[in-house]
Amino acid sequence: MRQLRRTAVGLVATGATLITLAACSAPGYTYAADKADHAYFKVPSAWRQVTPQALSGAQLELSRSAAGAAGGAFAWSRAYAATNNPAATALLVGSQSPVVYASVQNINPSLRDALSFDYMRDLFLPVTAGARQSATAAGFSFTGFNLIFSGTITTKDGVRGINELYEYSIRGVPDAFYQTVLTNSSTTKLYLLLVQCYQGCFVAHEAQIKQVVESFTVRGS
């Protein structure tokens, strides 16, 4: 836990640079871009793009959360992993090595009015106190919640959202989730970047994870 807090110190400044786009990907990195929706990020070149089948499986799992199709149709998505052929479920929870999942959704009109920073915080797993209480009452099985940090992001071109680092225990082991959720100036797009793996993995790969998170770029439209 103390190690993850030290890792968080290195990541917490990321919110100030999330919207900065490098001219090109640094050597040793693969660049993923949704040019139509103005979203970009990079991953280490050793990480492999996840197959469409595994990605579809992960998105089926997301149907149980606000990050799934109920929030709006997927316009674009990508996933990368530091291991070959990860299971669909490992893209979201309980990975032994770093994985990153990213998506862009066309926001449903009903969600547009409800979208708030707290809604974004709870997009994938319950993070706010109210959401965790409701989830527990409904039989939510994850335990050991620990919020490392949570911040908000706003830019001069209207992009706004949250970034947060938190843990849940998965099969008795702390699992770290770094989540960034953004919307554009017209509140028509929902952007998600999730980097996840067990706590020890997260600490060991701090530098790579920091590069991924800092590279995430969304431009308002």
C-alpha cells in the first residue's frame, strides 16, 4: 500500500498534462488514435493490441456498468496488454500484467443531462460513497476499496472530466485501477481510459503506466 501511494505521487500531476498532445509517439511506443473523435494515446511497443474478439468480450462485461452500451453506442475502442492473448475479463479486473482499455461513446440524450463528475467517477466501478453503499446493498462482491487520489480536469476548449486511482481486492489481492473519464465541450462524446493490474504489477510498471496516462489526449469539439 505504501508503495502504491509513492507511485500515486508520480502520477498525480498527470491531470495537468492529460490534454497535451505530443507531435509524435516517442521511440518504443505504439500510437493509438481515433482521429474522427479527437482521442489519442500511446502504449509501449512491446504491448500487443488485443484481438477484436477479446475486446468484444470485455465490452459485454461492461454492459453491467455505466461504461457499457447503456451510456451510448461505441464509436471507437482499443485495448492493449503487456501479455499475449489476455482473457476478456482480465482487460478490466484482475490482470497480472498491465492492460489498457480505451473507448469513445456517443452519449445518449438521457445520460447527457445526468453526466456529472461523480457519475464519471462511478462509471466503471462504484467509487463515491453513495455509489458504494448502493452497490453493497445490491450484492456487489468486491471488497477492500481504497481511494488513492481523485481529481478533476477542465481545459480552455471545454473538455472536462475526472482522473482517479483506486483499489479493490480481487480474489484477495489489491487490484489498482487508474481511470480517466472525459467529455467534450458539447457533451456528445464520452471518453474512457482505464489502466489496470494488481498492485505489485502497477508499482513495478509505474513508468510505463505514467507514459500511457500522460499521453491520453482529447480535444474539444
